[in-house]
Amino acid sequence: MSSSVPGHTPGGDTGPRKRAGFAAIREDVHIHAGAPAVRALLADPRTWRDWLPPAVRAFQADSEGVGFRLTLPGREEAYSLRRDASEDPREIVYRVDEGGVAETLTWALFPEGARECHITAEIAYRPAAGLVGGAMETLMHRPQRIQILRDLLWNLKRGVEHSGSAEAASA
């Protein structure tokens, strides 16, 4: 089975990627919990609230989708995503719903035994346009986006491993 996270290997290329006007950021984390339990959390956006970094505001979720505002220096972006069907059981894909800057958010899970998994999160988004927007994206927004995604993954890892969810996932 091939993942929509092409060529992913843990620690693989995380450099800027562009496709059809969208830029993509990819980050990953290793979690000491079983992939099925982690997948269940990622597949239900209502569980995401506890992992969100402070830059994510006005968060709203139901069992199939999520909407929020991302605060960046000098810019606030709207996101509205709905879960989409995926042919690969190792991934959960959310696609643009009601506009906003994101095209997709993909969670890819790579089991590494019964009690461990590796998660890759990739978001494809439309960066700000124009000379000033492009400069802000390069100098400030992209590094902020990367840190926000890293914080989200780290918060997920800590939450799962320290809440007892890891024990439940490995049972």
C-alpha cells in the first residue's frame, strides 16, 4: 500500500514542497502507544482540543471535521476541513470543506510494534501572495507553522503517553 505522504521515512525530507500553488509542511513524532488507539484519536477531531498550541483559536469540531483560526504574526488564517475517504488504512485525510487556506491535512501512522507507532502530519496550505506576503511566509510564517505543527505533535505524544492512553493502547 502506498501512502499519500510520498517517500516518507522517519526523519525524511521535511523541506519546502509546493504543488499547484500550495506549500506543504511535514513533521513527525514517535509515540509509545499502539497505532489503532492513536488512529482512533486522530480520526475524531473532537479529541484534538487538548493538543492544540495557543496559536490555534476558535476551534470547533464534530466527529467528521474541524474548523479553526490560526494566528500568525500580522495574519490570521481560517481552516475548515472534513475527513475524506482514504484507500490506505494507515492514513487519515482531511480535505478543504468551506474554504480557508488549507487544501489537506494528512495523518499517516506507521506501526512499530504493538505498543509503538510513528506519526507523520502533513498540511498543504496556500501561503500569502504578493511580495510582502511571500517575504512574510519565508521569514516568519513558515517557521511559525512548522513550530505550531511540532507543538501539536509533541502535545499529542505527551497526552497519549501520560494520560494512561498508552496503557489502553497496548492492552
